[in-house]
Amino acid sequence: MELVILGVVAVAVAAFFFWPKVSEKIDDVQEDITEAREAVVEAFDEAVEKVEEAKDGLQEAIANLPTAAQLKKLTKAKNEELGREVGIELDRRQTKDNMIKELNKEVKKAKQ
């Protein structure tokens, strides 16, 4: 019985002695987690903002594309360049009409 009491007292003294250090470590870890969470939220918000800006820029570029009749007057190289400006890769090996169809098809997809 005395050994049990002595064991309980030893555990209580050890807990009393070490608890402030353990508690301090727990507080440090919680602070680190909070800082990391805030950094992730900030990075996510910045990424969303950049995506929205890119989307707006793409929509504006698409809205400013020439009409199909105007595209027919341009060279294949110029049509390819216009496609690249809005993120659409056209194959210059195709006929001009097929390039314009592809561009219009991809523009319709992008508007959705």
C-alpha cells in the first residue's frame, strides 16, 4: 500500500513539475497551427483573385476577337496569333476555314 501511495505521489510531483513545460509546448504548437492556417487561407485567397483576374482578362480578349468575316480576311498566321492571345492553340496546317471554325468552337466553350 505504501508503494502505491509513493507511486501516486511521485506521479503527482512529476506532473506538477513537467506540466508547465508540456503546456507551453502545446501552446506553441497551437500557435504554429494557427499561423499555418492563416498563411494557407491568405495564399488561397490570392490564388482565387489571380484566377478571377485571368478569367476577366480572357473574357475581355474573347469579346474583342474579330468576327468570322474579319478572321477570313486575316492570314493563317494572324489567326493563330489571335488564338494564342486567348489561350487557344490553332494548327496552322489546317485550312483557314477550319482554323476559324476551331477558334469559334473553343471560344464558345470558353464563354460557358
